[in-house]
Amino acid sequence: MATLPKQNELGFFEIRLESIGGLGANLAGKMLAEAGVLGLGLNGANFSSYGSEKKGSPVKSFIRFCEPHVEIRDHSPIEQPHVIGVFHEALYKTVDVVSGLGPEGIVLVNSVRSFEEIKEDLQLEHGTLAIVDALRIAVEEKTKVNTAMLGALFKVCDFLDANAMRNVIRKTFEKKYPQLVEPNIRTFNRGYEEVQFKTIPAPANAESKAFSRAAPLLGYQTQEMGGIVTAQANSIVKDLSGSRQGFLPKFVREECINCAACDTVCPDFCFVWSSETDKRGRPQMILTGIDYQYCKGCLKCVEACPTTALSELRETAQYAQINRVKQNFPYVNGGIV
């Protein structure tokens, strides 16, 4: 049986996974709890918190472990975790992902950036910071980010048994998706081997990072007269990178044949067209670009494109804002035609 490295006042070792819908944090939490209970002999519990279950919405997965003689009667969200896994680094912009982390806590981030950059973004003063390029591993192995993150998590948390998780992966996929067993085990192994981490020693008087619970700005005492909403239904910055899974379609105008296959499969009408004339003077609709403000990175357009005009591109900071081609919606009497 595994021995927990530390416990809170209730006897729990707690892990919180921060993610967005579509990256597999919910399943990762279930598999992690199963590996701890069935593979390590611990008592454990897991549950997740999410909204509409659509891609891009915030997701939290909570895992509690304790010694076999301790009963788990606490099913509240984890506010002071020992370990935090961040599946999508753009969450920093809207969510305090390291909220409640203790002085000796561990933060695992899916990223390609440097330790110093991430440390500054998270305002991390002490603890262990781990980084793994889970997205690249998942793309190369044709799996999902969650398995690579689990591999890295098992390397950082040395009390966990990696073989127990490999058995859980086999059990999870072998009946319905046997073709995914080996790719996911390879993804797990690569996450385990490729994670890098550094420990920032905590001073003797270090305290846990204060937990912040988001509260509504307007309530029955603070609402405007008549219940009006004074803010528009969009952000000023309009940075939607946190709602995408890390990839965008890259458009090369010179290679486009204007077949509209991309526009046919796009669920959010992201493609911008203009009416021009061809060499013979006949009117023709020409694809001028992509309005990334509405793109969620599903990449259906890349799959549908018969040429190399559209390709898969890993999203980098400001790429969507710089390369965005805005829609030109016609307005008549205040409405969109």
C-alpha cells in the first residue's frame, strides 16, 4: 500500500485539475482515483465541476486520497490542494488556477514556455513547478492531453505507482476502443519521461496562497434599478484563447481555390468572403480570411479543405488578434440582414 507524503487536517491528500471542456480532465480524474484505490490500496474519491459540458467551458476535477482506515465524508470542492494540474495555460487569464496552494504544493502546467515565464504568470513564490508539453505529445501520438498530463503527474507525485495507471488505461480502453490502448500508454510514458520540474524552497513562515471563490458582481442588494445589465455581453479584450484547445486553422490565400468546403463545415461562420470579379469579369465570391473571434479551433475546416490552403497551427500569443479578418455584416435599420 502507498504512503501519502502529506495530509490535511482531515487526513486527505488532495489534487485539483484545472481545464476546459474537451481536454479530458474529467476522465483523467476518474482514472487517477481508480489507480489510487485499486492499484495502491488507498481510499479515494473523485468528482468534477463543469457547466454546459461544451468544448471551451471551464472544468475542475477533484481527487481525494486517504489511508484505508479514514472514511471520506467530505464531498465539497477542493480549495486547498496539495497538487494542481493545469491542462490549458490560457486559463491563467480568467481563473486563479493556483488558488489555495500550500507552501510545498506542486503545480503541473501543460506548456512550452520557460519556468520563469510561467512562475511570473502564476505569481508562484514557492513550491514545485512542473512543465510538460502535453499538447505536442497528444498530437504526435493521436491521443488526448489528459493521458500525457497523468504521466507527468505520476512522475511528480512519486508516491503514485505508474504501473497501476497503465493497468487502468488498459481497463478503460480495451473493451470499447482497443486500438487506443497502446497509443495512450505511449502518451502516458512520454508524459512521465518528458516532464521537467523545479522546486522553489519555501521560507519557514510561508503561508498557503489564499483561496478566492468567485462571487457574482450583482445581487439583490447591488443590482441596478429595473434589473438592467449595464455591461455589454462581450469583453473589451476579446481574448478567446482560453476557449480553444490549443490549435487554430492557418489560412494561405495563394493556395485557396474558393471551393467553400471550409465554410460548409464551419459551425460558427468564421470564414469571411468578398465579392470580386474573375479574369473574365464575372462576379465570384473570394475567401479573404478567417474571423478568429468566432473560431473555437475545432479544425473541421482543415479536414474538409481539398488543398493546402488550410492547415493545423498551434496557437501562439496574439496570433488570432493579428491575423483576424473581421466579418462585414450589413446593417439595415439597426439589424443584421
